[in-house]
Amino acid sequence: MLDNFTVQEHPRLLSSWKGGEDATLWILSDERAAVLTVDIITPVVDDPYTWGQIAAANSLSDVFAMGGRPLLALNVVGFPINCLPLDTLSAILEGGMEMATKAGAIMAGGHTVEDEEPKYGLVVYGEVALNEIWRTTGARPKDKIILTKPLGIGVFSTALKADLLSKEEEEVMISQMVSLNDLPLHLPQEVRRKVHACTDVTGFGLIGHLLNMLDENIDIRIEAKRVPLLEGVTEKISMGLVPAGAYRNKDCYKSTGKVTGLESLDENLEDALFDPQTSGGLLLAVDPDVEDVILDVARKKGFVGSNVIGEVLEGKGKVKIN
């Protein structure tokens, strides 16, 4: 719908409206670029402090997905002042500040508007070396595809709303969503430079984000059995606990003709691949020489389900599932 929208250009602007990147890049010097993003979500859990943590982690993820380091954050809040107490707002902001601080950023203020439904997120400013930028595209044949968090957040969130999620499952879901995708902060420089493409898995589901990583010269082959899933997610899908966003993703991306092999999958597993995530994991295309290092760091960081789920091939712009 933005086909006729005039996109501004500037020699220092490396990414903006077009291109499918996770954040805007602005050249600061011959060595560094600024990374700027904004994201905002509605509540996914009842506890306001936890929701603040999740929303902040979700916003910060865009800077990490570009290979950057968050430095500064601003709150963006919509709040029904006549319906909820100010203590709730305070708890949301405290949760957000806790996550920003953990990411190494300073929370420097923000803006609040009155709204009928609570909404919260962050504007995040970070920086990255020009020769260490991770873009959505750039994957090369023979690269390995790594996913750092299991899929199923959307399904579990739907089950939570239906009161069909156990306390243990809720705790697992929350622990995934509040885990920072700060992988670039923990990788050696020589390893960061061998990450050829990266994005974080959010509302478009795994398939949608894989499609964003394609160009006309490559295919991405995914082994469905290697994709990490939250324990019990396919059983909940079989119960009909599938978010509307998963169906929208499925209808949209299956019609592109760029995804093959889905017909061979169990339908519950197929739905999981389209499940929209909140604060999902990083999806990386990496040189085979560094896959073990990245997996080791990710697992030590707590992403125990991190796995190589496929590889990049020479091709014509398709996602191949087997």
C-alpha cells in the first residue's frame, strides 16, 4: 500500500522504508553506523512488569539483529489512565528499564499518550561497526541457517488466553520472551564478521522471515525436524489453539509459490512454522566455519534449543522444506 509513497534518500542512509531490514542504519563515520528502531506491542501476559520486560526485549532485538549494541532507549506508551491504576504503568516502565539496563542501554525518558488499550515499546538507538553490520539479506551458498529460540510463542499465548496453558508452560514461554537476543555482544569480532545475514523471528513466523532472507540467486533448505519447538506446541495446535496471525501468514506465504515441501509435513508442524512470535529468536545465515562457535555461545547464553535448521544453496529464491 506504500507503492506510491515517496521514500527519502540520503548518502548516509543505509536502510530505511524499503529493503525489509529490522532497523534504520545511518553512517556516522568511516567506521561506524547508528542503528535506530521503534517497536510497540499490546499485552501478551497479565503481569505488567513481565509485559514491560517482554516488550522491551522485543524492541531491543531489532538492534541486535543488525549486529549492533543498544546504547539509548525511550519509552513509547499508550495507557488507559481512567481504567488502570498508575501503579500498573509504573510496573510496565520498571520492567522495560530493567531489560534496557541489562542490554547495556540507558533509559532516557519517552512519551505517553492516553489510549483505550495498553501499548508499550521502545525507541532504541545503538551503534555497529560498518564492517560488522548484519543485514536481512546477504546469505551465501553453503551458509548454515541457525535459529536460537524455539517456535510456539503465538500458540502458547493463545493457549494462555484460553486458560489452557499450565503454570510450567507459561514460565517457559515467558523465559523465552524475556531472553535478550544479545548474541553479537558475546561473539568474537572474527565470528561476527562471518554472519552473512540475520533477522529476528517475530510476527511473520519462521517462513515469512526466511522469505525475507532470500534473493534471486539463492534457495534456503530447511529440515523441519531440526526446527526447535516449545514442548507441547504441536499438541496445542491439534486442539485448535492457533493464533489468527498464523493463518494469515500461511495464506499469504503459501500463495507466493516460493515455499516448497510443506505438503509433506504433518499439518500441526506446518502451522508451527507460520506461528507469529513475540520476542522470538535470531535467524542467522553463517559461514560453516563458525557455526559451532555460535551455537556454543548461544547455548551458554541460555538458548539451549539453538540449532542448525538448514543451509543456503545456489538457487532462484525459494524456501525448500523437507
